[in-house]
Amino acid sequence: MGGRYAGVLAFHRDKIVLVRESYPTWGGSFWNVPSGAVEDGESPAEGAARELAEETGLAILSADLSPVSEVLTVSGAQQTRAWNYTAHIDELDEPSLQSDDPDELIEEVRWFALSAAIEELERLPYEPLRVPAVAYLRGGSSVGSPRAWSFNV
């Protein structure tokens, strides 16, 4: 079987929010887009909105998310599906960030300039997380027309 995961590329003006997360399997901590498992009974967009709120304190309705990628990852007989969405936070001032991560993996939450975010995301050692997010930030896919990705790991 596998799992279902969803993430959000959340923007405020010319910045994007990233979370520094502990990845023991990869030997350290890395910056990533807010993301996590889609729970039973949730749509991918609902899971993405919940994860964004838990990991950053930013609340957005799932209906206000726009899909940008769908990822299929195959590892042997196991398949995992993931969805990435984009959101724009329209507050006048830069919203404050606060993590209330129930998994206790989030170490820090911060706004990044786009170029710095791309640089940090390129350090992620796991292609299914890194490639779709970086491609979107570089203009490689469009909002509302999700790009399909497939990885064998």
C-alpha cells in the first residue's frame, strides 16, 4: 500500500514560508514546504490546509488552495501519493509564524525570499519532495493545472 501526503507552498507578497524539519532517516534537518500525511476522511486539500495550520499557524480554507503538482512515488510494491498546493496569504503585514506540530518534528518556521527558498529546498535529499517544489518555484508548472510527477525510489 502506501500513504497520502499533501503540502502547501504558501506565499506572502514576495516571500514563501518553509519549515525546518528533523529527518532522522536522512541524517539531519532540512527546510521543506509545510506538509504531512492526509488523514482518513480528509481530501488532499483539507490535509494540506490542516498541515499548514499545524506547522506554521497560518490558517487558510482548503477551497482557497490551488493544486500545482501530484506526485506518485513507487518503492518496490509500495506506492505513495502526494499533492502540492499553493496559497497566498493576503494580510497587510507579514503574518507571524508559530508551529503547533503534533509530531514534534518542526524545529523552526521562517519566511524566505524566493531565491533563498529554492536554495534551501535544493538541499532536500529526497527527490519526490525536492523536485516538484523547486520546479514550481522556478516556473515549471502552473496553478490550477497540476503537473504529474512519478518517482521510483
